[in-house]
Amino acid sequence: MNNLKILVVDDEPVFLELMAHMLARAGYRNVEFAQSAEEALEAIDRPLARFDCFLLDIQMDGMNGVELCTRIRAMQPYARTPIVMITAMTEKHYVDAAFLAGANDFVNKPIDLREVRARMGMVEAILSERSQLSMVSSQLVDTEAVVGARVSFDSATILEDCDFLAPASRLEAHLLRQGTLRLLSSVAVGVHVENARALHDRAPGLPFADLMAEVGYAIREAISGGDRILSYFGRGDFCAMLPQTTPFDRQEVEAAIELKLAQIPGLAFDGPGMIPVVKVGAPKRNGLRLLGDTTWMLFAAMADARGEDRAAKKEAIAHVA
């Protein structure tokens, strides 16, 4: 039996009984239940209450699950606790809003045991990974030199604490959970910091993470539209998911990002050429590739921002000539 402490929130008593049965069959018996967001917040505030996972219904009377997810994420002890949304809703607006609020995954109604086991397996994987990271961190001396050594150039997790960015793993999971029609109506846009390696070499510790956070915020402000989801993938690569109908001009967005970065006091390091140089790629969509890897559009968009896609096309044209 698994000893994870789980809080399930849904305003339908019959569904709570079903979830109790499903979780018990999956090996999870340390479960509490709440029939409203307000009741859930009271349970969370109780002394010694420390939940390892939340399952939240999206559509509830009063405060809905997205709002509750936002409230939970704002609590320091639960900033990274796995949150799985329960929904019978297929509207893209609700799905995107939940991910932006900090949800890690979804389970769809009507629910079955296989899906419960799959989603809880994801929860356990997240908790295991974070437990290992916490163990390593506790063994390190808390100095700038050590912190700097942990800020890897390749790492996609250095900006996990930025509330305006979704972790890359969450964006990939979001894309994998989308239906065909939603994917066809979305595009991915990559943004690459051309001199990211030089910036990291110059300031490999927390200053590099702070600088990438500034870039991420500038990108978020430059790309209009409330439905955008932005993530950092490491190596100076950002990717945004947008509705296909979002007005987008890559040159205008690039200029807007550069302007916002130039307006940040003291952004430049000691020496010329150390301000981030950004390149924005062309929007990418999956199209017929939906039959294969649905995350293709993310990596194609970032490759285009790095110039790899354009360079490959030029090479092909030159070879034909």
C-alpha cells in the first residue's frame, strides 16, 4: 500500500465515493476528501496537514478548480506539489488555464482504474525526482560557488520558480494530452538566446538563471494573448504555445523583446556584448505529424529560432543548384 497523503476535491459526493474506491484499488488509502474549494483550503490550513498530491475537479460551484490550483501554488509548501485536475470538460480554455495555474496533469471523467494508476504513477515519478534533488541539495554547502555549479547550461529546470513560466515537462505533457482539433488550432513559437553560452560562461551561477528569467519575462510581455503558455527548455531556448489565430509578426516580437531587455537597469554585465541577443523563429504546427510525435512542433520551433531549420533549407537549395 502506498502512503502518499492525497486530497481529492469535487462537489459531487458520488464521484468522491468512486474516487475513494479507485484509489484504494490502486493502493492509495491515505486519502482525504473535500466537497468544495473552501473546504479544501480549510483542510490544507489544519495543523500538521501535509498533502503529497492534490486531485482537483475543474468545474465546481463557487471557487472553481483552476482558482483553487492557483491558491495552492501560492502556498510555499505546495509550490511544487503534484496537482492533477479532474475534468469532463474539453474546452481548450479550461485546459490551458489549469496548466497556467500550475497543474501537472489531467484525469478525464468518466474515470477508470487504468487512468488513475497512470496519473498516480506520474505523481510518484515527480515526487521521487524531487526527493532525490532535495537529498542532493541538502548535502551541498550553501555558497554562491556551489549554487553556481548547479546552474547547468543544459538544464530546463533552473527557472521552475518563475510563476510566469510553465516547466518544460508540463508543456510537453499538456501537448500530449491535447485532442487532434486543439493541436491543429495551435502553433509553437521558439525564441533562442544566441549568446546564451557566452552569458553562462561569463556568469555561470545564479546571475545566468536570473538573466534567463528576465528574457522569459520579456518574451511573455512581447507575445500578446492570454492563452499563451511559455516554457524554458535549457541552453537559451524558450518555446511558446499560442492559438493559431493569435496575431504574430516575428520581427515585431523580436524587436519588442530587445526593447524590453534594453530597458532593464543594470542588465549588462561587466563588458560589451553581454546583453542577451534573441532570435524568434517562425510559428510551427504539427499538421499531418499528429499521427507521430505530437511534441514535434515544440522542438521544430526552437530549431527554427536557432537557425537550424533555415540553415538546412539553404544547404538543400545549394545542393540542388
